[in-house]
Amino acid sequence: MESLINKMSENRAIALGVSGASGMIYAVRSIKFLLQNNYNVELVASKSAIMVWQSENLGNIPANPRQQEQFWREQCQENGGKLRCHQWSDIGANIASGSFRTLGMVVIPCSMSTVAKIAQGLSSDLLERAADVHLKEGRKLIIVPRETPFSLIHLRNLTALAEAGARIVPAIPAWYHQPLTIEDLVDFVIVRVFDQLDIDLDIIKRWEGRVVGAKGEDEHE
Ligand SMILES: Cc1cc2nc3c(=O)[nH]c(=O)nc-3n(C[C@H](O)[C@H](O)[C@H](O)COP(=O)(O)O)c2cc1C
């Protein structure tokens, strides 16, 4: 019994889906912070993600899982933690089965195509299948959509996912933490994403309320 409890408490696996939406930096920063915090990252990048990467970063994501692991590690400059990459077409991978336990799944960034396919339960590649598994198992599925503007179809598909239990956390940064760099903007979104999994990445200063008596506070009252 004790060893069973130990085994359950050891589960630190997180499924990470990277689809073909703009904003590959969101994926890179997510991998970096998860590895730094000793989570086991089970990563699948869609076929289109590889093309979007080429457009944004002028390089190639290798299809071979071992080479891909090396690739992501170089991108996020992180050697620690456990990272396992799966080929987009490998529907026999661990995360394709409900019997493989995870803490949840994050799709970041999430294209409207992937939103639509998950909402319809298509499971036509590993990313979609893993997302489908998280919904059917009642596990946490966090969708980070990136598109603008949204069409009515996009909004309906996002609504369908929210109704099915997914959390929708758009890649929309805030400004009140006074970002100075692109990473500051990206990290704000990442923190809000992993908050949904009760993972505190502790990389940005959180809002603690206005300072009472701050200069100019009552100027307009
Ligand atoms: C450079 C580039 C940027 C793209 N950005 C987005 C985006 O931000 N959001 C989106 O929904 N689709 C975007 N697309 C289109 C998707 O990649 C395309 O719909 C693709 O079929 C999505 O496949 P996937 O969802 O399986 O990854 C982009 C495509 C390219 C080439």
C-alpha cells in the first residue's frame, strides 16, 4: 500500500502539445521552466509546428525524437529534468492512452485547426489524441489559443472545449507587471497557464494589490 502511495505521489508527467500557431517562444519557455522545476515533459509537436518554427526561427525541428529532444534542450538551454519527444504521427505513444497517468496536458501555442479537431474529437494525430484522452479521463487540459481576430467558428469551437472541461488560457499578456522584454510578456502568459495545473513557476512578480498611500493615488477622487 505504501509503495502504491509513493508511486502515485511520484507522478510528475505533463503532456505538452505544440501546434502550428505562431508563438513558438511560448513552447520553448514552457519546456524550460517545467524541466527546471523537475517535471517530466512528454512533448509532441504537430507536423505544422515544424513549418511555423521554420518561419519564425529560420531553423528546423528534427522529426527524430532523440534529435528533437536535443533540439528543444538547446533552444531552452536546459540540460536537467526529463524530456521525451514523440513523433506527431506516433499514435502508439504513452500519452495516447488513458492508462498513462499525467498531471494534465497543455497545448501551447494552440492553432485554430487543432482547437477545431479536439473540439470534434477527431484524434487524427498524437497531439489531438492525447488531448482527447485528457478530456475523456476528466484530466486537466489547458488550451492556449493564438489567433486574431477570432471567427465565430473559432469562438464556438473554444466554447465547446470549455464546455467539455478544458481551460482556455489565451496567449494574451498583461502590462501591469511592467514588462521590459519579450520574455517578460511571454512569461506572464506561461505563469497563468501553469497556474491552471496548480504549478507555481515563480518567475514573475504577482499582483499583491495597490500600495495604499502611493503617490498620486487619490488625485482623481
Ligand atoms: C508562419 C505561420 C503562422 C501561423 N500562425 C497561426 C496562428 O497563429 N494561429 C492559427 O490558428 N494558425 C496559424 N497558422 C496556420 C496553421 O499552422 C495551420 O492551420 C495548420 O494546419 C495547423 O495545423 P496543426 O493545428 O495540426 O498544428 C500559421 C501558419 C504559418 C505557416
